Amino acid sequence: MINLLPPLYKKELRDEENLRILFILITSFGVFLLVLSLLLLALRVYLWGELSSQKLLSESFAQELSIQSKAQNEMQETTADFSALSRTNAGQVSVAETFQHLFSALPSGVSLLSVSFSSPRITFLKGETVREHAQVVLQGSSPSREVLSRFRENLEGDAFFRELFFPLANFTNLQNFSLSIKITSF
């Protein structure tokens, strides 16, 4: 087609065409920036969600780890208590052996009115073992101070007994003496 327009109109048409192209380019660039910002916003929301889920996951792992460490500590304490309990069977005191040692130390003439035997006790407190020795409490009468003194010496000389509590009031009232003895467990 032959263009018969004067050069001024041709220039105006070219300027108008350039203006439309510029408008299309600016609009396209604006749409591109808008799409890019929406895409970056979506990416940010996605990454924030992933970060939050990873945070929750790490917190749950930390809680599980603390629960497992508490359970492990409790298991170790229980194991320590059970091992201490199993060791106590070796330290038990025989009542027959106690009475055998007691009556071998008893001189003639001393009569026992009451014999009380308490077995050893073991208490477990927070992983610690508290042990109390077996104890014998005697009450009786003696014909003389010398016989009572011999009984005391016999008990003190026997390695089976320890921590003999023999009040001095026993020597003033021979008809009613009392004493307590702790027993050494082998």
C-alpha cells in the first residue's frame, strides 16, 4: 500500500505508535512487577509455614528427649535401689545366731525378763540408702553388781555386738536392769 499522507501526519502516526508501544511496555513491566511481588509473597508465606513446622517439630523432639532423659534417670535410680536391696540380703542378721551369742555371754545368775529383737532396716530416699543395724533390747535382773559387770564385759568383748548402751542406773537397781545393743552384720 502506498502511503500518501503528508510527512507531518506520518510523524504523528509514528509518535502515536511509539507511545502505544511504550504504554504496552510500561503496562507489561507493571504487570510483571505485580506478579513477581505476589510470587515472592507466596514464597515468603510458604517458607514461614515451613519454618514454623520445623520449629514445632524441633520443640516436640526436645520435649521427647527431656521425657526420655527423665525416664532414664528414674531407671538409673531404681536400678541403684534394687542393687542396694540385693546387697542387703548378704547383710541380714540371723536371730538364732544373735541369741546364741547373747546366751553365751550371759553369766549364771542373770535372768532375762524381756528380750526384744528388731531386724536391720534399710530405707531408700532419692537414690540414697539409709541403713539401720539390728538391735537387741534386754531387761532382766542380776543377783549382784559383779555378775552384772561380768555380763557387760562379756557383751563388750564379743565382736558380734557393738554400740552397747548400758546405763549406770543398772548398777543401783539390780532387780530391774535394761540395756540395748546394736549388732554388727557380717
